[in-house]
Amino acid sequence: MEVVVTGRHCEVSDRFREHVSEKLTRLEKHDHRIMRVQVEVELEKNPRQHDRSTKVELTAFSKGPVIRAEAAAADKMGALDLALDKMQAQMRRAADRRRVHRGRHTPVSVGEALAGVSEPAPETPDDGVVERKVGPITVTGDGPLVVREKSHAAAPMTLDQALYEMELVGHDFYLFVDKESERPSVVYRRRGYDYGVISLDVA
């Protein structure tokens, strides 16, 4: 298994590279098909984020789907351990999900899925300017804020494959193109092994 370690806004020592390679050998017991793991270490320069100043992102490439996990901590070693734990948990969940029979499960409507979910009201300080939270960022005033934007190649796949890939990336949802209907669709986690599906009718 090849391990590639890169740093953003920081230097990565040979000692840390050796430590990473040694730690990542744990992944092979979960998936022996892993060919390469890309490790990106990023240093956050904001002093307010000192307890989460180092972020480590792991991306594992194998003969199967790509697996990703990331974590932040006060130092590289701590962030690496957290990210590695997340990736191992994702691999275990994906393996467990393959063993669960889902034939009796029926996707639910968007209304049912969102029932009882309320959006917090934006805060209005004394000066009358509206403030709201977008993830970890406080936004002042109106207008949307794009925090992160990504683009991925989308090969059509079955619902079963989309569920498997969702477990491997560790998200609660997965956007895909349904192989049977050829519609853009999203599968999302509800409770335990219960899932919902939303499809778009582009016609």
C-alpha cells in the first residue's frame, strides 16, 4: 500500500511520514484491496482555532469506491488518530450494511423525513443587523454564503451501490445518478439502517 503525505501551510517531517505509514497499515485488515492512501495535513493559522489548528484528511483509493475521512485537533498526531478512527468506523459500517437485508425497507417522503425539524431563528443584535450561523461561521446580513464547493464525476449506479458508497465516505447523504431511472437522486440516513431517497424529475 502506497502512502502519500502532503502538507498545506506546514512542513511535514520524515519522522511524521514514517509514523503515518505505520499507523495506516491498520486499514489493510478492513480492506485488503487498498492501493494508495493520500494524507493531507493542513495548518489553520487562526489563533482562535488553536484546539483544532491541525486538520488531517485521509483519502483511500482501492479497487472499490474511494473512502474519505477527516478530523481536526491541536496537533498532527491527534488529528491523524481521529481521522484514522473515523475511516475504520466507516469501513466497518459499510461491511455491516452489506450483511443487512434491506428488502422490506421503503423510502419515505421528504415531508415525513423533515417532520418535527425546525430551523433556529436568526439572532438580531441591538443594532438591528441579522446574524445567523452557517456551519461554524457567523454570517452578518442577508444573502447565501458558499462555504465549500466540490464537483465529482458521476457514473450511474444502483441504489445499493449508492448506499455502500455513502457508508464509505462517512456522510449522512449521498448524491448519485440512478442507473434504472437515470434521475439525479439523493439517498440519506434516517435511523439505524433505515434510509430515504429523494429523486429529481428533470423532465
